[in-house]
Amino acid sequence: MSTIQKRRVVITGMGAVTPCGNDIRSTWENLVAGKTGIGRITKFDVTDFPVKIAGEVKNFDPALYLDKKELRRLDPVVHYAVAAADMALADSKLDLAHEDKDMVGAVIGSGVGGIIEFQEQHARFIEKGPLKISPFFIPKLMANASAGQLAIKYGIRGVNYCTVSACSSSAHALGAAMRSIQLGEADVMFAGGSEAAMSSLGIAGFQVMTALSNRNDEPERASRPFDRDRDGFVMGEGAGVVILEEMEHAKKRGARIYAEMVGVGMSADGYHITSPDPDGVGACLCMTRAVKDAGRGFEEVGYINAHGTSTQYNDLVETRAIKKVFGDYAQKIPISSSKSMIGHLLGAGGAVEAMVTALSIHEGRIHPTLNFENPGEECTLDYVPEGARKADINLAISNSFGFGGHNVCLAIAKYKG
């Protein structure tokens, strides 16, 4: 990429559905205020489940975004994605009627896809036989349904696909969408991710891996990234979609610009299907690549939105990697984990956290890491435990690390024209 003249890419619209709010503004304000969206699971009976807590989306009405026929034919993972995309489009004030729709695309990631539909149709298959499952089973199941539905809804014909890389899915989506604009394949991209894995099967799957916190009596204290007493991540759900535009395209129409996407770094651990490389080699590589791709110095980074899952291995390895990449300067960088309040949105997490990073830059505020009370092993960095902090940030990075050893780091900068 260094030998190619890259077009500049800016963020002009944001939309989100999260456990902390059904739009990006309420999500952001709750994060800054240190208000968690984590509580007891209400969407199914958890009597027989050791894990009874999660970050559920609350009071969400998909009928605001989809008609009755679409609601029946689409899984909740698509409901969330369409809602987030609609909000992002409205926020951007982009009028698609005046756009070349061959140059407008969408990359929407998902780690799991339509697992709710899978569970329901499997139960029907067992009970009633193979001819009684829904004809919409496969379209509702497929992870790429969100990207396809956005193309149909908006009539856009540009770059369109799905990224599937577990917890890195939507960060990969933003990086890929940014590249499409940089290289002239698109002028405008919907980019993000969606996840609706809040089903008994989804929770059970992560539960038997012993990946989830079972601090059931104190759900608001369960997600505690980098803290000594962390005991696993808290499952979340929702979606995040941003509108990315080529800078001159955005300026020409007088768009409000939140921040500039300036770099992406991608890597693999090549180590284990679920555990991170203990030396953090892959995490180091993706952070290093993101900063270098941005053409910036390491001491220009003024904030890190951490992957920060609240698992023993991830938080330790991420901290080690940050120390290796930034050296002594690592002690001066404020770091916070959005997952301490929204939980782990799996394939949607990277997009929501990138938006949080952009808002941190745009508004000069960093949200805290909730429940960080006693430092875990080697977790000696500045995790912003005291509450929201004012900060003048010129460059920030957002980390996403997924099962399979997939690592993505997004570099986002203050827009300066």
C-alpha cells in the first residue's frame, strides 16, 4: 500500500444498537457516565444455566426499520444491522438519490450469523421432520444476509460482502471498506457488524468453554477488564454501522466529519483456535502495522480502545503487547474497554468500539473502564478507572482480537482538513 497514492477516508455517520442504548448517542453517553448495560438474561429461561447474565439489547422495535414481510424473512441479526445502517445514513445526511450507486457499497461482518434461526429450525426439524422447516431457513441463517439486505434496501451496487472472523469481524469490515475507498473502488461505504447470538444455544456454547463470567449476583460488576478478579467475558448483542466517505466527496457536500480513518493493521497469531499467543506476537504485529499504515509515530497515539474482554488470558496478553509496541510510552497512554459496560458484542464489537474511539477524538472525552479495582497480573497501565476523562486526542487505535487468532487494529485520527 505504501507505493500507492491512497485517497483519504472519513467517518460521516454512525448508528448503533447496543446493551447501553438503541442508538449511538445514548450508548456513548452511558459509556461516558459509567453506566452498564449488563444484567440478568430475560430472553430465555436460564434456570439450568450456570451463566445467567448478559448484555441484552432492550426495548428494540425492529418494525421501525423493516416491514412485516421483511421481519418474518430476516433473522434478528439483520434487524439490528438494518437499524444501525438506517441510523448511520440519517446521521450522515447523505442523500443516496444523488449518489452513483455503483460507487456505494457495504461490508458488514458477523461472527455467528443467524444462530437464533438455526436453533429454532433445528428444533422444528427434530420435532416435525425435514419437510417442515422454514423455506427462509438458509437466507435467515447466512452471515452475509446483512450486507445483502442493505444493498437491496438502498439499491446500492458497489462492493458488497461479509467478513467473518469471530470477534474481529466488524473491525475487518471497517478496514476492508476503508481500503475500497482508498483504492477508488467506492466513494461511500456502509461498514460495520451485527450479532444476535443471545439464544440459549449461543450462551450454552460459550458457557461450556468456561469463557463467560458467572458473577450472577452482581451482573453490573461482572465485566471487569484488566482487574485481578476478572473471571470471563459477558456476552453482548447488537450492531454498529458507520458511513465512510472519500474525504473530498464528504467535503463537497458539506458533511459533518467525526474523524478520519488513517490506518489498519491485520495479523494472525498462528497459535491456537481460542487462546491468544502468550507473547502477543500477533497483537503486536497488528498494532505496529496500523500505526505505520497511518504514517504516524508511536508516541502520537493518545488513546487505545482495548479489546479488553475481561478474560484472564486476553487482558494479560493485550497488556503485554501494548507494552512491547509502545515501550515506556505505554504508561502514558489512556486505555479503556467498552466491553466493561456493553459486554462482548462478538462480531459487532469492533465496529461499535471504533465508533466509540472516533467519538472520543471528536468530543475530547475518554470513557472509563468499569470495575477496574485491583490490577491483574502485569496489568499496570492506565485503564482510566476513575471515571470519564477529558483528553485532546489526535490519534487513537482500536483493537479487536478474535477466536482463530484473527487480529485487527484500526487507527483513527482527528480530522484536520
